[in-house]
Amino acid sequence: NVLILDFGSQYTQLIARRVRELNIYCEIHPFHKVPEELSGFKAVILSGSPFSVRNEDAPHPDLSKIRGVVPILAVCYGAQYFAHFHGGKVEASEIREYGRANLSVIKDHEPLFANIRENSQVWMSHSDTIKELPTNAVRLASTSDILNAAYRIEGEQTFAIQFHPEVYHSKDGKQLLENFLVKICGVEQSWTPGAFVDLTVSELKEKIGDDKVVLGLSGGVDSSVAAVLLHQAIGKNLYCIFVNNGLLRKDEFESVLHQYQDMGLNVKGVDASARFLGALAGISDPELKRKAIGNTFIEVFDDEAHEITDVTYLAQGTIYPDVIESISVNGPSVTIKSHHNVGGLPDFMKLKVVEPLRMLFKDEVRRVGAELEIDPELLGRHPFPGPGLAIRILGDITEEKVRILQEVDHIFIQGLRDAMLYDKVWQAGAILLPVQSVGVMGDERTYEQVVALRAVESTDGMTADWVNLPYEFLQKTSNAIINRVKGVNRVVYDISSKPPATIEWE
Ligand code: XMP
């Protein structure tokens, strides 16, 4: 087990990603909450930080419990931290130290640099520089601009590097992390989906015992994988509720419900479409739509949960990026759209929360899902927002608009599947615009709706770019939509990236 102490760097999550890619389990903790019990950790990595160590407000944690006890790899800020507080010197650098640099290794026999190429490209991102090394430190590597690019402290397993091994542009960064974790710290590379499933199922059994658990299924990857894991652990004591909010894709409620039943899950489908549409009537503001849907969901879910007697736990499909966001050093980032589910349902439900995926990244959830033999089609499904088509219908929502958008979306998504493009796209969907435009069909003038198609590539939804779908595909899709969906006479394709746009229009 590896501990990553977060000093607020934008790259902290990436460190965790790289470590997990080495099949090594790790956890991120904020620097001011160092776990009391350290005996389970075989290595500690200190992240970078947006702060300067010379600044009084910067994180200045007490690392005395760790240093000399558990091996440390200090990245960027951490390297400066030791220099600043333990006999070295850190100053603002005269030249900008951002971007690529080439590493020249001085101590060739140092295991940290085993199998790392001479002049290996590394990525720098810092404005302070280490002028003098801390007490007892030995320089390990330099670059043409930076004398102290890496050092270690003699007599202890403390290593420090000024560059960022976690970013893709540090070509041998993963090798360096492997050297540190495996060669130096002796950490086992045993974090595999199979190991995760075995461990989690036995932990869930132990924790839950004979208690009952209720879980809301959404049709998405996370809640489905969470359900199957829990099902393996506690079988029929898992009660799943799948709510139709009337804003799902065409026919999705029925088909996904059957799929869940075929998987052996104890699932109840609840069609609450009318209740949601009622709650949304007349609302155009995106955040108010989200609130109305969120509140209605809570009401419906609560009603259903009350039908099950003696429930103790509420299970959720929360995954690691949500968790990290809610505990990060600088506090949760500004709410651009209120779509984070961490914190769960309100207290009145009085249930204990169980979140079997809270330590996994999205791609790991998929791998665990594959290990559990969940249908690849379900696992490969594009992300779909909780408020569903409500935030893809700009302006107020009516049953008719939902019907139109479901038809359009279906033609687009089925088209992507038929053209073998579905898996090349991270997320796709259609947006119904509150705009009518003039058209002509036969000899008639029409005045009908405009729809926008959106398809993006992304890895995590944080940034995204539009996909260059083939013109022939767009042509065919546009034709099919206009000919088959009554009420639509114009189709446009969204060519905006995120940032500055977002993936959804609301
Ligand atoms: P944006 O539009 O913020 O979307 O670029 C990023 C990702 O988040 C999804 N999204 C939501 N998911 N509830 C959700 O569960 C929401 O309110 C919500 N809004 C956006 C969006 O589909 C994309 O995958």
C-alpha cells in the first residue's frame, strides 16, 4: 500500500493513476491529514503544489513521523520542502523552469534511475529552484538548466526529484516510479481487478453481514458494477431500485431493466416519469432543472426504500475522482454545474453509506466490471448525465419535446453503432434547441425545431474535443433525422471544445 500526500498539485491524481497502472494500490490523503497508523504503508510519495515553500501560507506539514521510517519520494514541491527546512536553500529561479528538459544522471548505480535512458526527457513545472541541497543530501541528477534535479538523503530512504514523473511527457517517469516502489520499497504489484474483487467481496460480507442494502441503479457503469459486487457479497439482501425519470434514452428503461434482471439482481423498476415531468413543468433554468430532478429522485427513492423493511445501508457508485474532489487541499473546486453526488442523499434517510468503488478510477471500474463478466456493451456505454435529456432540451420540458429528442438521439447513437464509431467516441448525444427555423418539405413551408449533434473525445470529461466524424456519416444521420422525426427540419453539428465550452449545453 502506497500513501500519496497531496499538497494541492493539479497532477496529484495523475501520480495515483501511474501507480495504479503499475498494479500497485495507493491512496491520496491531504497533507494536513496524515493517517495516524502508518504501518500499512510501504512507501510515501509527496506531490507537487501550487505554493512556494518560501510562502508562509504554504503547506508546512510535520513529516517527522514518516521521514526515516517509511521510504519517501518527494516530487517537485516535496523536494524543495526538504531543502528549505533541512539545511538547504530554495530561491525563486531566474529562468522559467516549465516544460521539457533532459536529465543527466550523475549517480549511475542509483536504483532510482535503473533502466532510465541517458538524457531522458522529463517535465518541469516550478518557479522556485533548489540552490543548495539539504543536509546529508547527495545529488543524483541534473539538467542543463537545473543543477539539483534529483537528490537523495544519505542514511535514509528519502529521494527527491524536481521534475514530474507522473506526467506523460516525462518519458521514463513510470519506470522511475516503478524503480522507487518495486526495487527500492519492495512493494508488490498485486493490485489487479481479480484481487480487488476478492478483497472487496470479502470486506463487504464482513461489514454488512446479514443487513439489508438498498442501491439506486442508473443504467450507467458505476452503479451497475457496484451492484454486481454487492450482489456477489450479500445476494438477495441487496435491493436495487431503478427509477425511470422519463428522461432516459429511447426504450432504455425497459431494456436495461431486463438486463439487470438477467444478471440475477434483485431489482425493482419504478416508472416515475409523470412525477418528474410534473416537477419540471415550466422550468427553463438548468440549475433549477437539476434541483427539481434531484429532489424528485430523493422523494421517489425514499418512498421505494420505505417499502423495504429494516434496511441498514445505502450503497452508492461513487468513484475516486469524486472523492478526491471533495477532500482536496483547496476544498472542492467552484461549482460550474452541480453534478457531484458525493455526500449522498440527505440525512433523513438515516442509512449508513457503503461505496465499494470509492477507491477506483473509471477505467478501473470498467476492468473490475469485465472481471465480473458484466456485458461489455453495458461497460462500454457512454457516460450519460443523471438529469438525462432534461439538460439536453434547452428551455422548458414537455413530453413531446422528450419524445422528439429520444427519436433523434436514437438515430444518432444507433448510427454510430452501425458505423462502428460508437467506441471511438467518448460521449455522444443530441440537443434540442429552443429555436425554430424555416424549411421546405415537398411544396410546403415548414417552421420546425433545430437539433444539434454532439460527439466528443475525452478521458475523464474534464477536458474534451469534438470528434471529426466522417462527412458521409453526418450526411446520412442528418437525412435520417429530418426524414423520420416529425417536428425537426434542421440538424447542426457542435464543433466546440471544452474548455471553453462544456460537453453538455446546460
Ligand atoms: P460538462 O457539461 O460539465 O460535462 O462538460 C462533463 C460530464 O459530466 C456530465 N454531466 C452530468 N452528470 N449530472 C450528472 O450525473 C449532471 O447534472 C451533469 N451535467 C453534466 C456530462 O454528461 C459529461 O459526461
